Amino acid sequence: MKPNVFEETAAAVAKRFGVSVKALRVYEGAGLLKPARTMAGWRIYRQPEIERLSAILALKQLGLPLKRIGELMRGSGDLAAALALQEAALVDAKAEAEQALALVRAARAKLADKRSLSPDELANLVRSTSVSEFKWNDKMEALAQKHYTPEQLAELRGRGFTPEDQQRVGAAWAQIYADIDALGPNPNPASDPALEIGRRAQTLIQEFTRGDPALFKAAGAVNRDAMADPELAKQMPTTPAHWQFMQRVFEEMKLRDAGAI
């Protein structure tokens, strides 16, 4: 077999992949890359390092922080695994885009036919066509490390959470937030619509925590700290007002459950 003699300098690699030489140094410092050295001490990148760099950049495009990328690279270490994750994210994004495109086309057709859109149709259109800017970044990773135990993180990351699961759960939470907004200003947490929203929220929370109160507490702390950070709050799919109302609804549900005993 002919040996692989491909090699490039750091500057050439940076130009090829559209990154800075400084970024290559950061990846090297994090232990993600280990370029070879010439006799003069210059770094050179050969095929294995080029493939690892491709995997790193593919995972970064998913919004993963370097620490998490390092864990994945140590676990699998190949480009195929990184591309599989990237493919799943792209498939998920494609499905959401196709759904949003169908809603836009249906709305345009209705308007062209001189018909108006109902409030529910307008709300669905806005929710489905909004572009989420949320990324799991270094700040979110720091909050996870702060509030979750290593055992909790290992359990959460070991779950087979597919893009379809993510889309289903995300849509369910989006509907809950929209239904809270639809209750109007100063909604009554003891009303039947509010309690019905609370039951749906509890079902989703139960699915995530699997009945573990410690996991529920940790997740709440992560969510609270994220919404308290101005930068992260802008990316969150919910608002402090939503969760303040949900807490009132949950308290009302506890009172009713206690009264039923």
C-alpha cells in the first residue's frame, strides 16, 4: 500500500478549512489535535489530523463546547461518528424547515384567495417559522457541570434521544408556552385551562426526570441560571414569566391533590 504522504502547514490547513491558526492552537491545547513536527520544529498536519479536524469542526457546527467534543472524540475518535451526529441534526432541521415551508405556502395560498388567517393559524405560522438561535455553548456546559452530578450527566448523555424525540418534546413545550400566553394577562393558575397546561408540563417533566427529584431540582437550577444570564436568556425558548406562572399552577395542583386525600 502506498504510504500517505499528505501533509500541510498550519497556515495552509487554516486556509483550507476557513479557520484561524489560533483556533488550531486552541484545539491542540485542548488535546484534540496533535500535529507532527518537522526537524525544525514546525507543525505539519497529515491525513489523520486533517480527519480529526474535520470531526471537530463538524461537532462545533452543532454548538457543542470543546469539552464535550473532547469526550466524544475520546469515545469514538473518528470522522464517521461526528458526521453521523451532524447528519441527524441536519435531518431534524430539514424536517422543521419543510414543515414551516408547507405552512408558509398554505398561508400564502389562503391570502391569495382573499381569505384571512385565523389567530390560531397566525400563531402556528409564527412559531413554526421562527429560527431558534439556541446553541449548547460553553456557558450552558458550565451550568450543567455546576448543577448536575457526574452520574446524572452520564445518565442523561447515555439516553438514546433521537432527533424525532427532540422535535416532539420541543414542539410540546412550545405549545405549552403558547397556551400560557393565550390565557392573557394575569391568568388564573387555578382555572381549568391552566391546570390542563400544568398536567401536560408535568408529563414532559416526568419523562425527563423519570421521577428523580434530584434530577428535577438540578434541571430547574440550570434553567433558572440560564434565564438569569442576559446572553443565554435571549436564546431560551421560554421566559421567566412562563416558569413563574407554571410554579403557581404546580402549587395549585399540589393543593388539589392534598385535598383529594
